[in-house]
Amino acid sequence: MSAPTLDVNTVTGLVADAAAAPSLHNAQPWTFHYLREAGVLRLYADLARALPRTDPENRGLHVGCGAALLNLRVAAAAAGLEPVVRLLPDPSCPELLAEVRLRGTGKPDEALAGLSAAIRRRHSSRLPFREETLPTDVRETLRDAALAEGAELLFPGVWHVRSILELVRDAEGREALAPDMREETARWAHTGSPGDAGVVDGIAVEAFGPRQGRSSVPVRDFAAGRPLPGRGWALFEREPNIALLGTAHDRPVDWLSAGQALERVLLRATADGLVASLTSQPLEWPEIRWAVRDPVSAMAHVQMVIRLGHGPEGPASPRRPVADVLDVL
């Protein structure tokens, strides 16, 4: 069945929503090519935006691009389109991560379309959350969101959460002793004036959040020891709600699936009034990544550590102009 030829404005809108996805250090490591005559949108990895020290295998890059792909699917469904996705369609071109055929026939996925309003509301919040445990039904809804994308979402018990927090501190200590890693983070963590119009990627200074009065939550400190005048301290929750998102295997196709599951969980959480922050710090060190998983669970490979709860929304992250990430051919 042939795909419709979509006008450029429609495609631009779809890509704008796709590019609102989270990515490691907000590097936004993606580009899109729209093949007008075929009605196909291709998602490529932008390797110029890779993080070779923090993410040497490009696992995080794939997770971020997977999140962008989920946003694209949500936006397409909301526009009445049926996106038909092929992951890694060309083995000879590993940078081509997905091919999406946008069909105007068939029944759009209503569950996905219902998440569209959450795309622009979803922001990482590195602020204190309320000291509340997530209800069981909320956890089940988020688990179902991950499962719909072929991933697992696990809420570890108290002892495991404490172990994860120790691993985060371990990773922070390792990073402090790795000047090349600190330099890479500093390149993407902007310490200029809040709201700087020239910033289109990375972590803006207003999104750093306060320093922790106690080391109790897995929130990366993007200041990395650099002085920030006026930045205060805050007490974060003592017992954070932590979720682990993982997959059965650990290949590029699994990383893309994990990214789609991650964004579906985050959009569902946003739609349900929750806020979230992400950390991959203990996953960036192979020698401790294995210890993040729950030994009594069936989850083989943890792909992201998620902190969830109720609290203030974080500020919107800067975004590259669509013209910089979309080529119409």
C-alpha cells in the first residue's frame, strides 16, 4: 500500500515533536530525512553529537533516538496517521536507526495519540519531590507503558534503592577522577545566563537545580564543581521513588526499544501528573552497571534509572531548530 505524500508543514510538526525527546546531556543526537515521494521518514544517528567518553558504545545515543522515535509515533497517531516502523533497516548503514512509513489509512493507535499533549509538557525536574510513595495502580500503569514497547519497568525495594544510590555516588566519585569525562560533561552543561537565546542544546543553567542538602536522590550535578553564583541548597526526598527500565538483551535494537519504552513511560507519567528525572551515571561504568539490576528479577540489562514523584516541573530544555535536524528530499 502506497504512503501519502505529506506536506512539509505536517512533517515539520511531526519532527518538532520527535525532537522534544530527552537525550543524554540533551545532545539531541538525531537527524531526519523525509523522502517526499515515498512518504517515508528516516531517523539517523548524528554521530557528531555522540559522547565518546560518557557513552563509548553509543548505547545512550540509541536510547535517546528511540525516545525521539516514540514521540514521532505519538505525533503521527494524533495526526490520524499510522506509522509503520522498521528498526535498523539497512545493516550496511548502522547510522540509519529507523524508517517510518507514514500511512493515512488504517486506524491510528488511540493509546499513543492520547499521549500527544504530554510531549511538550514533559521536562526533566532536578528539583525536590514530595515525600510520597507512588500508589500501586500508578506503578502498574507505568509498567504497562514500558511493556507495550517490549521493555520492563521495575520498582525496586528499599534495600535495592539504597544500593542504587550508593552506586550513583560511586559513579560520581569515578567521574570526579576522570578529567576527560568531566570536560565532556562541561561542554554540554551551560553555565551562562539563564534563558540565553543562543543555547539550543545541552543542559541550561536554570535546569541544573539546587545542590542537595543530603545525598539522597540520583540527580546528576551538571555544575561538576564549577561555581555558580546564587545557586542554593535544598533538601530532597529521603526515600525517592526509583524505577529501573530494562531489556532482556543489550543490542542496538534493544537500546532503541528501551528508548521508546522510556519515553512512553515518561509521557504516561506526565499525563498522570507526575514529574521525573533520569540518571545513567552508574550505567556508564561497565564494572558497576551489572550491580544496578535487581538480582531476584528477570531484568537482564538496565538501560535507565528513573526518579518519579510529585513536585515542581522542571524548565523546558533548549531545542535545536527543526531546520537543523530535518532534510526534505
